[in-house]
Amino acid sequence: MASPGAVAERRVAVVCESTACLPAELRERYQIEVVPVPFVFGSTTFLDGLDLDADAFYQRLAASSQMPSTSPPEPGAYLAAWQRAAHACPAVLLVTVANGIATFERSARLAQAQAAEQLAGTRVEILDSGSAAMGQGFVAVAAARAAAEGLDLDSVCARARAVARRTNLVVTLDTLRYLARTSRIPQIASIVSSLLDLKPIIRFARGEVHPVARVRSRRRSLQQLVELVGELSPLDQPLHVAVHHARAPVEANWVLARIREQRQLAEAYVTEFTPVMGAYCGPGLVGASFYPDHLEEAEEA
């Protein structure tokens, strides 16, 4: 039996893409390795979260007639991240952005096949978070917390899947101009032409995307965002919440304050969308990723 205060030996390293929008404090505390997503702006290729900060990106986005284009990380980028993460662990878990939102799965699977040779002796698993932003990030953090307890890879995956099943991401956009140009999500692209003068609210959960409301004022869209957080989560459970924004910190803090008035929070963050996420949604986005603090189902596969 471990002595009181003993630190469990970490048996699993956790990795995710930069689409998770993880706050630096969580990355560092739980030793989560992040794979930066590449994007091209003009003739220059950048790595998300490394080469161009959010302020510079959104200023460039507002001034440019060209839209940035994104692409999946190369298999080698995943392998490099896994090698960094696995130097002291016999297993690696990649918590990836929802396959229905981005096209990263093929690259990650190619890397997984290569890892059998290049990371011999290291087991690599890939888990689809079913979400993005901190919807993805909370799944990665849940996995990393389980890993910090010394759990094995199967148990870490089970804990992460339990959080993924009850995680929601809801967002409201200030403009549909950017999503109309870049979206590969049929449910969203199909409504863009009829909503250009509205503020839609969109829900991401379990890999599915649904428009859930259409309002005309910015204020009402933020109010309804707060209401949806309450409607989509049980009242008797503390919430894990991250409020996202794309150059809208005042509105994001307003949303978090309203959620705090209504609910007990297990943890709360305000995070800015990374450039890759902002390229799809444009400035003005405000959203919330959240899940209830209920862990009985963590043992389920």
C-alpha cells in the first residue's frame, strides 16, 4: 500500500490537438502534450498556438480578403508529440477533435500504424472526444487526471469516455461570414444562406452538430447561451465549465458570471479560441463547454 502523500506512478501520457484550446495552466499541471494544427494564411504556413498569437491572427483576419486554410497535422507531428509524451510512460492516449468536425482521423491513424515500429513497446490509443474546443479539452483533462492517479490505459480511456458522453459545447456566432466560407459540416452549411442576418446558437455533443436556436440580437443570443447551459445539465450536479471567445472577452466573462449565479461550479475557465478555431468561426464567437460532475459511469467502457 502506498504511503500517505505518495505520488502515483504515471502509466499513461495524454496528447490532444491545439483545437482543444487548453488553458496553459491545465496543459502544464496535467502534462498534456499538444499537437499544433497547421494553417496557411496567404503564402505563409503557421502552427496553431505557436507562430501567431490570437490578437495578431484576428487583426490579420479582419484586414484580409483571403481566408486562412487549415489542414490536419502530419503523421510525423503526432509521432513527435507521442515520443515527447511517452519518454516516461508505457502508453499514450490521443484525445482527438470530433471526426465529424475535422478531418484529422486519417493522419492520426497513419501515425498510429507507424508508431508500432517507431515507438516499439509503447501502446498508442486514439479516442474521439466527440467535440472540439474545451469539449475536447475536458476529455483530455479527465484522461490526464486519471493518468495522474496511476490508472492503466484501459481505465484512463474509460474515464475519458465517461466525460465525453456527457460533455456539451454550445456556441453563438456574431457573424456567419467565416463559417459560410469554410464549413464542411452539412448541418451548418445548409442553413447559412438563410441565416445571414441572425445569431445562431449551435450545439456540439457526442460527435453530432445541431443548430438549436436563431435569434436576432447579440444580447439575446448570449442570454440564450446561458439558458442552454442550464437546460442541458442536471441541476443537482456541479458543473465543469469553460467559456470560450474569439476577441470577445467582455461577453465571455458576462456569460460565466451569469452561469455562476445559477449553478455550483466544480471548475471554471475563460479561454480564447486558437487561430485555427477562429478561422472557422470568425471574431465575436462566444461559447461554453461543460459537463456535470457525476462520475459513477466512469467504470463503463
